[in-house]
Amino acid sequence: MKGSALCLGCSTVLLFPSAVRRVLVEAEGFLLVFDVTRKETFVGAEHWANEIFHYSEAEPAIVVVGNKSDLEEVREVSFEEGASLAERFKARYIETSAKMVTNVHEAFQTLAEDIVDKYPVAGPGNGINTRTAEIDVLVGPGDGGERPGPDQKPNKRTCAIL
């Protein structure tokens, strides 16, 4: 399986709202990332979860990610709050530390596995090994990556990182 992920940062959301809506409708999976040291980002993640279910044509795979778990002394969002948010949206919860490289790969791997479980390519026994599944990350304009060209269109396996 080869899929793609679209990273949407604040500038992408503000500059391309119709593109964001399209992703919310078509994506099969989402990483909802918030900063455990900033409560307002947690509230924002809850907002995005509501948007996903409002616009989505199916029930997508969602992994809620609490980042900066290494900063325990300034934490504003508890593990229990993150897990509760994930449970409300039938999602999995994982805490990561990008700085310490803790659970980052696991967050993406969990999402890839959940997408394959929800949307099997050819049904049971399709031979897909999610341990070797590839996910291409396309970074939206203004988010530090290259802008996808006009001929680049997401294929059937699309997820979004919000």
C-alpha cells in the first residue's frame, strides 16, 4: 500500500479553506496533534475532530496525538484528558515527544494500520503488510515544505495531519 499524508498548518488553513474542506471530506485518516503544554491547542484539536465528523463522507481513522510529552513540568493537558478526547471520537491516543523522538514513528504507524483496517484494499487476506506500508507526506504551502505540483493528486489512501 502506498498512501499520502497532507500536513496542514495554520497558514494552509487560512489561505486554502476550500482545500481543507476537500481533505476533510475525502481523507481516510487523520492525526490530530496538540501540544500538551498549551491547553488552547487541545481545544483546537477537539474543534478539528468535530469538523472531521461534520464533513467526512465516511468514518475515518483518527489518532489523537499529544506532543511534547517530555515537558511534564509545564504540562497543561493530562494524559487522561487526551485519552478521553480520543475515546469520544472513537480514536486512539498516543503521546509523543518530537524532541526526544518518542512514539513519533508509532503515531504514524498506528494511523497507517488503522486506515488499512478500516479500508482494506481487497478485503480479508489481501496480503498488505502494514509494517512496510509507505506514507508519502505532502506538506502544504507555508508549512516549511515544498508545494505539491498541479499534477500531484492524492491517491485513494489519503490521511491528514491537523
